[in-house]
Amino acid sequence: MNQKFVDSYVVFDTETTGLNDLEDKIIEIGALKYENNELIAEFNYLINPEIPIPEIITKITGISNDMLTHEPTIETVLPKFLEFVGDLPIICHNVPFDTGFINNNLRKLNLNIMKNPTIDTVELAREFIPKAYNYKLETLKNYFHLNFGSHRSIEDCKSTNYIYQECKKRALEHV
């Protein structure tokens, strides 16, 4: 088993205006903090990207330009997010995507990038859920018959945590 499983961690997810972490903007950050596998805190912010949101993103996420007009900007939210995460390991479904957006924004603000240990549930699912059709979050949600919402940060964090815990359970069964 090449991934280390942990009991205290933060699951986080971002919603963005597109897929390019150098050009697109974060419009939502959600995170769930777990201690000994128990949820102890939640972090959730909508973020004003200071640019119009593409119509396709509003269709996917339900997040509209009107919803973000009076929300804080990334400069305000990122320090709060870093404080929330601290030095805990972070878990994401597709770590390079979410951490890419966070770290590129930290660089733009002349802040230190995140160096927390990371765990990627895409990689874990490939190893411990071999019968899945593919490893997209939506596919795995359907595979496990999860009723969480989609394409909103906190809902995606709940799905990611479920997948993480399922992979950990399966890994421990094979020890």
C-alpha cells in the first residue's frame, strides 16, 4: 500500500470558472476537518472572482454572478482557508486540480504555497475500487449510491470523504 491513511485530516474542494489554474478563478472553497475520523469543523466560502462566470459554469454549479457580487475576494478567503487547514494532511478528489488553483493564487498573493501532505482519492479509488467504470467523482457517487449533491464544494467534500473512508476500510481488510 503506497498511500498512508490518516485519521485526522481536511477534505477540501474548489469550484472554479474553468479548468486552467493559471487563468481561471476560484468561486468557492469548501473544506471539512476531521479529527479521529469525526467531523469537527466546516469551512465554506463563495468567492467573488472579479470576472464574469461563464454560463456553462453556472449551469454546472448553480453559482451565478449575482450570488458572488457581494462575496469576499480570494485575497480575503485564502488566509482563512490556510488557517483552517493548518498543517493537517489534505485529501482531495484529484489533488493536482484543487491544490494547483490554491497554490497559484497563493503565489499571486506572495504567500507560501501549501506543503501539507496530500492524499488523492482518485488514486486510492483506482487501487481499492477496481470495478468502477471510471474514477470521476460523479461516477463513484453513483457506484456507492451516495445522495450528496454535485459540483458544490461541501457536497463534493462529503463524497470525497466517503470514498476515502471506503478505500481505507478496504485497505485495512487486506492487511
